Amino acid sequence: MRALGVLPNPQEIYTIHEERNAGLTPSQIGARHEISGVAVQQFLRLRTNTTLLTPFDLAKGPAGGSLAVPMYWLGFITASGRVYHRTTPHTVVLSLASEDIEFVQTLVRDLLRTHPAYEFCYSSRNGHQAYIRDRDLGEALTHWGVTTDPSETALPVDYIPVGTLSHFVRGLLEGQVRYAPFGGRSERSGHPSPRVPRLTIPGAPRFIDGLHRRLGGASPAVEGKVGPTSSEATAVVTFRGPAAEAVLRYAYRDPVRSSPRADRLVKAFSSEA
């Protein structure tokens, strides 16, 4: 068995679903992945209280309702927080700019069908934080691998449907903890100008490579520079000048959900459609 607390990655969880569809029992699947049959059953259970679909849910075919809003929030949460999967009920913890605290209420209304327990606190290390306690949402995010510090996220970008990638990217930009235009977590982050000289997105190297590749496929003008950091677990992709503008134009072409702090970007780029 694998070490206690070590989860299967998103690709393994996806495979667990495929193996169940192929007729394997939970105990057989567990033996393949070095986890218990009970753990397998937890990955396979239905999550009716959240509108956030897992990668396997998305692969099954068209879902009722728009995916744009859930994919926006997937990006926002990926950039600003993580799931504490070792605790019950899989609490989602977000780091927020002070201006985004009320925005969490929108997140809760969009992603959950019943009213969850959530609260806010202020950390001397991480600033304003929100704690959202809902098992279904936490487990759905675990299927996406949102269980690490945002700077080390390895979310499998290839599972995001083509038509919803721009919404994910918009959420990823708006949820940024450290980097402009929304990061910094100070009053200076404010309401970003459309004339942004540089965009930087952090994550695990495979996440950054996948995101850069898919953005380049979405728009030839989106040409960033991928670079390492001081840690082997992290990398960044940076877009400068015209490339930064191209990313914003792509992300805000149809902003069905966005932070109130993005009002200037929405006005500048959604009007071009």
C-alpha cells in the first residue's frame, strides 16, 4: 500500500473510473493502485452537491448547464488555494485580496447547491483567507489535483474542454496570489489596467508546459517564456507586451464570471467581441 495520505494523481483517479467501467471491482482496482477498496469507492461516489465536474465527468459527454462558470472557479481556486484532503470534510482554503472577500459568496452560490459552512480569518503569513467546508466540492477538486500550494499545482490542463479554457485562464489570472495583475495581495493590486506589461503564472513544470502549449494553440499571438524557479517543483510562464495583451484578450472575450476587480479588463476586451 502507498504511504498514508499520498493520493493518486488526477490521471490515476481518471484510470480508476475507467477500470470500474470495464468491470473491475473496487478491491481489484485498489490492488492495482495500492489503495484500499474503500478508498476506491470514495473516488467513484456521486457528488450531487457541487456543480464542479471532475475530469471523468467531463469526458462522459455534454453536461446540463454551462461549464463556463465552474471552469472559471476551477482556475480561481487553483491559483488562490488548495484542498486539505487529509481532514474531513475536505476543506477548501483560499488566500484572498481584501476586495475579493465578498466574492466568495458568489463562488459558493455558483459551485454548491446547498449552503455550506464557511468562514473567514486573517493570517499574518497568508493574509485574508476563506475556509469552505463541503465534502463534495473538496473531493471534486481533489480529482483535479488541487491539493498543493498554488505555486506547485500540477492540474492536468488537457482535461479542460477546449471551449472552456478561456474561462479557466481568466479565473487563474484573477485568483493569483503572488503575481500581477491581480496578485500581491495589497491595496496596490486594485483594479488592473488593460495595459499590463507582464503576466506571470506559476505551477509545477508539467502544468506550466501544458498551459503554455494549449494557450499557444488557442491564439498564435500568445507566446510566453517558460522558466525555472529556485525550486525543482515549480516553474513559471511569463507573457510580456503584446503576448500579455493577447492572453487578456483571450481570457476576457466572454467573461460570464469575473472578479469585480476586473471591471477595467472586462470593459476593454469583452467589447471587442
